[in-house]
Amino acid sequence: MHKPPWQYIGENIAAFPIHDLFYCDYFDEESGDKSIGLPAAGISMNLDKENTIQSVFLYAEYAETDYGRYGGTLPFDLRFEMSRNDVRTLLGEPDFSRGPCYNEFLKRTSNPLDRYYRDEKSYAFEYLPTLSSINIICIFRKIID
């Protein structure tokens, strides 16, 4: 049995099972960083120039992307159907929280988000605007402020 995707953060992508099925979604020629994804499986990753996994994104089926629903285990035994209140009941108050806000880079309003720092990682939970369920789970290698 393989470990969950976020436990591969910090490792080379070659260590990740089915890594050869991912396609390159974005490549930064200057830095060598890239984003890879497997939309049908509801997962994407960001890699540095050495192909080390820096972050993992797990999508619910109603995410605002072409990604399907991630069907594997979620961190902390969460479920995509959990509301913001459900997550906070389980994990406590977040280390960072924001409501909906306009994202200048994306040129759209970003959904509400809570971030928790655990196990030397940053776990960000983006919710639907109604806060009724998790839309995307983003796990980062480095703590991002």
C-alpha cells in the first residue's frame, strides 16, 4: 500500500506511484518550476527545478477546475463534505484564515480559506463560498505566510 500523496512532499516525483501519467500544466522557464496534474484523479503537484515535490493539491468534484474528485485518503481523516465548522471542530482554530477576497493574479474572487501548520507542512483548506464543504486541499512543503 502506498502512502498518501502529501507524504511524498520533499521527495523526487519519480518516487510517486503513477508519476508517469501526470502531464505538465505549467512550466516556468526562468526558475524551472512546474505544475503537473492528473485531472481524472483529482490531484496536481508543484515541482521545483530538481523535480522535488513542493506541494500537493487535492480537488473535490465541484472545484472550479477541470479536475475530478480525488478519491484517496484525506489528511486528518477529513472528508470533502465537511464544512468550515466541521474542520475547525476537528482541528481547532486555524493558524491563518481569510474570507472571500479578490485575487489580483487570478483576476477573480478567491474562496474562503483556513490554513493549519502541522508536521512541518502548511495545510490549506479552501471552502465553497457558502462554507458548506471543502473545495480544494493544498498541502505545502514550506510554511507560507
